[in-house]
Amino acid sequence: MATAIIIGVGPDQGLGAQLCKRFAAEGLNILVAGRTKPALDAVVADIVAAGGRATAVVADATVEADIVALFDKAGADLELAIYNAGNNTPGKIIDMETGYFEQSWRVVCFGGFLFGREAVRRLVPKGFGSLLFTGASASLRGRSGYGAFNSSKAGLRTLAQAMAKEYAADGIHVGHVVVDGPIGGEKIMKRFPDAAGREERLISIAGIVDGFVFLHKQPRRAWSFELDVRTSQESW
Amino acid sequence: MATAIIIGVGPDQGLGAQLCKRFAAEGLNILVAGRTKPALDAVVADIVAAGGRATAVVADATVEADIVALFDKAGADLELAIYNAGNNTPGKIIDMETGYFEQSWRVVCFGGFLFGREAVRRLVPKGFGSLLFTGASASLRGRSGYGAFNSSKAGLRTLAQAMAKEYAADGIHVGHVVVDGPIGGEKIMKRFPDAAGREERLISIAGIVDGFVFLHKQPRRAWSFELDVRTSQESW
Amino acid sequence: MATAIIIGVGPDQGLGAQLCKRFAAEGLNILVAGRTKPALDAVVADIVAAGGRATAVVADATVEADIVALFDKAGADLELAIYNAGNNTPGKIIDMETGYFEQSWRVVCFGGFLFGREAVRRLVPKGFGSLLFTGASASLRGRSGYGAFNSSKAGLRTLAQAMAKEYAADGIHVGHVVVDGPIGGEKIMKRFPDAAGREERLISIAGIVDGFVFLHKQPRRAWSFELDVRTSQESW
Amino acid sequence: MATAIIIGVGPDQGLGAQLCKRFAAEGLNILVAGRTKPALDAVVADIVAAGGRATAVVADATVEADIVALFDKAGADLELAIYNAGNNTPGKIIDMETGYFEQSWRVVCFGGFLFGREAVRRLVPKGFGSLLFTGASASLRGRSGYGAFNSSKAGLRTLAQAMAKEYAADGIHVGHVVVDGPIGGEKIMKRFPDAAGREERLISIAGIVDGFVFLHKQPRRAWSFELDVRTSQESW
């Protein structure tokens, strides 16, 4: 059964969880990967209850052994791998601890390298499959107060672009979805109790997921590398 | 009945004609616009034969009165407008006639302004609708031998980006599809008899059309401005 | 005597006039070109009074015959050509007159084509020389309220980039200076009487001129195409 | 005496050493920093012999304590800091060792963070000074075979851009020089014995150094963030 690995899965109303549910509904077996077992289990339970197939895999995106084991678990049916790990890491450079800058890179960019490398190691021999990354407006330019996150996200995007070119002729579709603005998910709803009232300014998670599905289904004579997604209310 | 205007329609196996047929199949009434009546009529006949609805409108994309009349014909049901006019205009600047440079801009960029302006004049009062432009790799950078086309396409893309920002809050979704490479359509098949043998290197028209459909259907909390499309064999 | 053509010359405290004076001080004979004879004459008088050499040439940047005559006047000593014509053309697309959009392109981009073409026609046979363009932040992206100017400036920049690639091997250095923000010149001083008080936010004309001089003097084994210039107070 | 720290100094005919010599000739006291003591000593000896002032400081750009000590040594006279560390790290992602990818980032990007942070910690209280980074064409886009280097360099460039915006209002000028192509230095001359014969295709080190000097001397009402440098023979 065609299998997808999706890493960076957290709360149900987050992008990772909704990517899992949608691709399960599209008929793929999902390896639901992240750091928090109960969150993963909840996603798996919902998928199974809806008649789909999924397995929770606890994995730290920055730990090579975890990522190798995750891809080993997927086996020969792997057709889709999505790297959705990495949180925003704001802060001014002048005040920044060394470990904070490094950790930003480790989760956002280094984890993307480990994940991407293991994906192409499995997909290139098959000659097809998709490798998709979650980006942000931070991926495209530096901004005051976001140097660490900007640097890491730009590093990830440029890595993804290099991989897109490096493995296209092998039949591997590498894509990058630029999420430009706050997502209407659980994190933001909890932090800003008034968020529901300004929902028009929060990107629809289902809409972002549509973008990933669109990229995954593209025929190899019409691949997109990049897709930006924002609300009609966003300034850019 | 929801109506689309699609301008830049030529031979059946070209992007314009296939955009018309697909959006007709999606249930829209299509105004099939271009300069060559028989080509337009053929597209309309096919749409009608398939149970859809379409009307041929002879219009020159660079003539203001033609564009105003075209949009007047669409009336209040307009929901989608696609600007697909404009051919490549190669040539070195040192040898270039003034009229050639101007004509490149007139078809590629000025026509896009006329079309885009008339579209927002009709769509803004309704508060929704899509305005989509066909771009090219030429839209993104200058290249030796393509200065006129690069200049015109970059002018169109930047205009589209300004319009995307200017009318988003009014509910109008402006998008730009970057077609990166040769299209597997009639023009190229006729010019290069061996093209069929290297189909893998020619972008799938159906795949490009998928991109336009995807953009048009996005919810306003998850709009994309730009989508690049190329084959797995393209160097970029 | 090494000769420069500088077009887009207006008031003394403007970029065009200051470019003329600096390159005259650097030892070049200057053809001071623009539409307003008295302004050109004033610049020439100052240059001559300072011991330099200059001639006023009334020319409309959008008129082919004017531009050809201007380059004919420079003759075989031409070594530098600077295109500094073109004003900002704000306005929403929905309200814009067709002629306004066209005129924006004609001055900003089409004039740049005429000027650039005549420059390479004279410089390529010599095997050296610089062709420099004045850009703006508008050259780099579309923005609400500036669609016409953005489109024209992006068209000019991309043309310049194509020319840079097309004529580099012939020894012609094409460059583009992105002026990012308001210039501390006469226009702004007159419009905003308080401008002097916020001089720190207005780009130093002398500093911009430094950039043009720097580009012109670069050896051919170390050419820059683009230079951005802004004040330390600018948001970007 | 106004002091500069320049890190990433190697052989005499390399960019780092030539930056040291030029800024010493411009009257600055130079801290010549790198990993190889004899190379640093040779540069210092030449500077001193020419009447300048310089000190060799062995420092590993990736070691926090080294960088802190380096800036401590510069003391209150620091006015310029240049990060020139980092070599190309080619290789396909599919074959790449984890440590190789990490080390590429550590030297190219993480070292730039440490260096930049220490620089702004010293310069912001003074209210002026320049922080300049050496970039590459790799900084701008991903390319097959260069994923690690592309990712690291893009991470550095975006960090530099964020810092440029973050510290401009504090009077700190952050700049980034994009070296687009092979440099005509010792490394390449040794690897390719025929390099001298194709000198026209190798970027002039003196020309790159000119760019750094130009950026450092810009007045704060006319700062550039980025400068690209290439030969007239380069394809781009």
C-alpha cells in the first residue's frame, strides 16, 4: 500500500495532523511522525476510525538514527515524504545564545537534510515519489527580529531547490510550500483567544493541505517546485 | 451561469484552447477570445459538442475597445479572467527594431494591463473572482538573446504582483503561472517534427491547466500568487 | 576626450545634474541631456566654470530620433552612458487611464531600450564602455498603488540584466543602481518643507553618485551588475 | 587606531590576505585571523614592512571562545569586521555524510552568526562600524551537486540581510559581497596549472577588495547591502 511519511505532527488542528488525515483519505498508509506520542496516537486513531491506515512513530527530526529507522519502517511502498518540522525562533542576534541559533538550524534545516537524504535514498531506486517541505515567508528574506529563523528557513529552501534539480531526472518531485502568515491552527487559537474573531487573517489549514496534495499529484511533465499560500488579508 | 473570459486562444493543442475546454468542463460559460475566428470557433464547437457553453469573441489583446467590449459581453456573471496572450520575441538588442521591442511589450504587458484593469473593474464590485496570467521563465530574469521578451514578461509579472496586493482585500485572487520551458503543444510539434520523440521534455498542457484550475478554486484564506511548472527533465 | 552621455537631467540638486558634475570632475566630457534647456544650461555652466567640459543637448528619452542624434553627437569618444530618466507614476490600476500606463512604460522602460541600444551600437565596436541605469525599489517587486511604475521599472531592470549578459563578452559593462527610498534632492525639498529636518531619511545624492562612479571604474575582471542604495533609516 | 578584524585569511594570493593588506593601506590596524599561524604571520609581516599595523590571531571561526577572544583583542577601536571564512563543499545529497553537511553549515553560516553577533555587540554601543560578509553565487539559489554549500551560503546571506535591517538604525552597516565565479587566487592557480592562460575568466581579487572598501566607506545616507562581482566572461 502506497505509504507516506509525514514528520512534524503535533496537535489535531495543526498542519502536520491535517496533512496526515488528508493523505490517508487519499488512500495512502501514513507514518505519523513527531515527538509527542499521545498527539501521534490521536491522529492515528482518527485515521483508523475513518477507515484509513496509519502508524505512530516517535522520532526526533534532528536525530539521524530516528530518521533512518523511520524510513526503514516505511519500506518499499514509500511514495511521499513531507518535512513539516520546525517552529519559529524569534529574537535579536545581539542577544542570542549560541545554542538557540544552532537549535533553530538543527530543527528547521539540518533535520530537513536528514529527512531529504533518506527520502531520496529510498525513492531514487524506485524512480518516482514526492518529497515536500513546509516553508514560510521567512524562507525568502531576512527580517529584523527573525535572523535565526530566516537563516534556517532560507537554508532549508535552498537545500530543497538544490535537491529538486538534483533528483528531478530520477523521477523525484521535490516541492516547497511557502506558508506566508499565521496558520489558523490550535497553537494560535490558544495563544490569542480572539483569534477566532479574525479568522479571515489566519491561513486555512485545509487550503495549505490542498497545496501539498496538488503538488504530490502533479504529473512529471508539469511539476511545480514552489507554491506560496496566504490569506486575502495578508500584507506582503 | 458563472462565466470565464480566456484570451490568447489559438490552435486546439495550445494552452489557450485547453484552458477553455477544461474550465467549460468545470461548468463555466467560456468567452473564447483571440485574433483568429476559425480557431475560436473550433474550440467553441468542441465545448458545445461536449455539452458545455462557450462563445467565440474576436479580440485583439492590445486594443482597448476590444477588451472593454469583451468584458461587457461577459456581463455580471464573470468569475474568472485569464490572460494568456503573448508570444516569445527573441533577438539581440543591438539589432532590434524599435517597433519590435514595442510590440513585444504591447502584446505581453500592455494587453495584460488592459485586461487586468477591465477584470478588476467588474470583479471588485462583486467582491470575488480570479484574474490569472500566463508567465514564463523569462518573467523571472534577463537572458542574452531575449531582452525584449524578458522585459515585457517581467513587466507583466510585476504588474500582476502589484494587482494581487492591490485587490486581495477586495476578494480578487490574482495569480501568475510560470511556464518554465517549451510546451508540448501544436506550435512546437509543427516546428520540430521530432518533438514527439522527446515528449518528456515538453511541458504537459493538461498539467499547466491543472495549475490554473487549482489557483481558481483556492479558498480566500489560502491563495497562491505564483506557481512554477516544468518537466522533470528541465534544467533550471 | 572621453565622453559620457547622461540623460534625465533636471534641477541642480537632482541625481542627473550631480552625476554630470561628478563625472565631469572625473575628467569626462559630458553630454547633459534632458527636456528642459535652462536646467541643462545651468549644469553645463557650472561644469565649465569648474574647468570641465560639457554640452547641453535637449532630448526626449522616448523619441528615437532624439536619442540617435544624442549618440551621434557623442561620437567615437563615448565611454559612459547613463539612463536616469523616468519619474514615479503612482495610482491604482482600477482607475488608471490607458495613456498613463503607457506613458510610464515609455519614459521608464522604452526610453531605456532606445538609449541602451544606441549605446551598445557605439560601444561594442570599441570593445569597452559602461551603460548604467537608475533603478528603484519598485524595480524589484510589485506593490499596491504602484502597479504602473513597478511594471515599467521591472521591465527596465530585466532588460538591463539581459543586456549585461548579452554584451559582457564584448567588453560592455551594464549596471543597475537600485535607489531604495526618497532622494534628498530638490524635488522632495520643495514638496515637503520639513524634509531638511529629516535629512537622515533621504538618500544622499552624492552617495548614489559614488555608486555610479564605482561601477564605471570597475575592472572587467570584477564587474557588478547591481548595487542597492538606501539610508540607515530605511525599512526594507 | 581604527581597527579591523578580518577572518578567513589564508595564502597571500587569496581574498582574505588581500583584504587585510588593502585595509591596512587604508590606514586601519588589522587583526589578521585564521587557522594557520604561518599564513597569518606572512600577511602581518608584509603589512608591517609596508608601514602598516597588524597582528596575527589564530582563531577557528566555529569556536565561540575564539571569536569572543578575537573581538576582545580588537577592543574599543573596532570599526570594521569582515567574515571571509568558508570553503565550497560540493557533493550530492544522496551520498552525503551527516557530518559533512553539518560542517559546511558550521564554517559558512554558524561562524558568520558568532562573528556577526560579537561584531554588533561591540559596534552598536559605538553607533557606527561595518560588518561585511563574503558571499557567492551559491548564496542566491540551489544547484545540483552543491546542496550543502548552497544551503549554508543562503543561510548566511539571509542572516546578513536580517542583521542589516536589525542594526541599520543603530548605525551599523551590514553588507554582503556576492562573488560569482572562480577567484584568480592561489588555490585555483595551484589546482589548474593552465589557469593563468584563462585569467580573463578568473575574478580579480583586487576588484573584489575594491567592493569591500567601497561598502565600508559609504556614508550612512547611502548604504548598499549587496554587491555582485563577476568577470566579463562569466555566464550567469
